[in-house]
Amino acid sequence: MEHTAEQMVIAGTPAHCFEVVTDLERYPEWVADLKEVHVLSRDEQGRASVASFRAGAFGRSTSYVLAYDYSNAPDEISWIQKEGDLTNRLDGRYRFLATEDGSTQVVYELAVELRVPIPNFVKRRAEGHILHAAIRDLKARVESAK
């Protein structure tokens, strides 16, 4: 299993970053590889607690279900995979750290365990793409909403 992380400063408040990240139904509008998101259940505050996803991965479509944890909100949102067709594990979190200039240092962490064996260099390249795209797409979405 691989644990990877990426971080970036985003010109937006931590609250705005958190708001964008927790609006799961809108992910297909700004997350390049995501095709569909369906919220399966919500918590008492109306936030998605379990959601299903369909995404492009390794030249094909993949589906997975994530369960969300808001216990450290709004500074962090984390998730664990409940089901997946290509992955045994797709657990991660976003952390939102305020900077002195009013921007946000966003840290994205991901732990991935694939069901099918693939060469390590392919897996590392795919993980790097996922991490970089996730943070880059979030930055573009938050900063375009100003």
C-alpha cells in the first residue's frame, strides 16, 4: 500500500476550500477524471457521509464508495473506501491550513491499495496524477469562484 501527499497554496479561505470539497455532487464539474457522484447518505448536518463515484482510471472506468469523517471539520475532511472494483483501499484526507495572507495551505493525502498488480512505476505515475490533479483542480475551482 502506498501513502502519498501533495500540498499547494490556494487563494481562498479555509472555509471556502472546505465548502468546495464537501460539495460532492458538483465534483464532475471540476474534477477531470470523475464521471458521476451519488450521495448515498447524509449526516445530521446534511453533509455527505457515504457517496459512490465513477471515474476514469488506467484507461477504463472504475467505481468505488467512500465514507466521510467530519470529526475535525472544518480544518479537515477524511474518508475511507467501503467498496471498490479496482481498489481495496482509497483512503485520504484534505487538510486546510490558514496562511497569514488569507490564503489556504491545502494538504491532500491518499493511501491506495490496488486489487490488480501493476508495475510500481505505473502505479506511482497514476498516484502522482491523482494527487496533482486533485489539488490543481481544487485550486482552479476555488480561485475561479472569487
